[in-house]
Amino acid sequence: PDEVHSVQPSGAALFASIRSDAPVERIETFRSPPAPQRKIRVDTSVQDETAPPVDDALLLCRIGSYAPIRHQALLLLDRQIAETEVTAVRTNQKILRGLLADEAVRAGQYDASTPSRVRPYA
């Protein structure tokens, strides 16, 4: 349609996947905080006291954030990752938060080597 040609991009969207370090037979606790509507989207295939689907054994959830400016989207994503609770499973949450706290990543200056030099969030 002609309307598609007049659409202007706006805002910033970022995505992160919370994954387990190893295949998981059962998730004891999975809690994601309430997400602000139209700001955060959490897609998960796990729940408390369940086993993840066989085809997604390492993927626990995917989180997307949207905000008018990139920095706000980064902060929203970081907060959602920090407040997501997964027990009895080692996840990559500290690594993701370390990436989101890195100055180069915040400035949009990163490449494929960035994860290897960034320290996990303490």
C-alpha cells in the first residue's frame, strides 16, 4: 500500500535471550516482572515446575524493549533482565547485564568480538 512508503522509523528496539548454561530438565522457578505495555515484550516457553520444550532446551525467554531513544530502551531491557528470576538454573543474565552496562555497547560501538572482552555484571 502507498501508506508504507510514508512511514517514518522512530524509536529504538532491542532484544536479548535469557538462556541456560546447559540443557535443563526442569525449571524450578521462572518469574518475569510485569512489563510496561508497549515498552517490554517477554516471550517464554517455560513456567514454574515445568520442563522446557526439547527444541528450546537452552532458551528460557526472549525479551524485547522499545523506547523513543536507544538509551531508554537499554535501561528498560537491563531492568527486565535484572528482575527476571530463574532458580536452580545457571543463566546468562550476568553476561547480558555486563554487555548492557558496557560503555561501547551503550554508545552503539560494538562488533562480534565485544562479548569476549566484556566482564559479566557483578
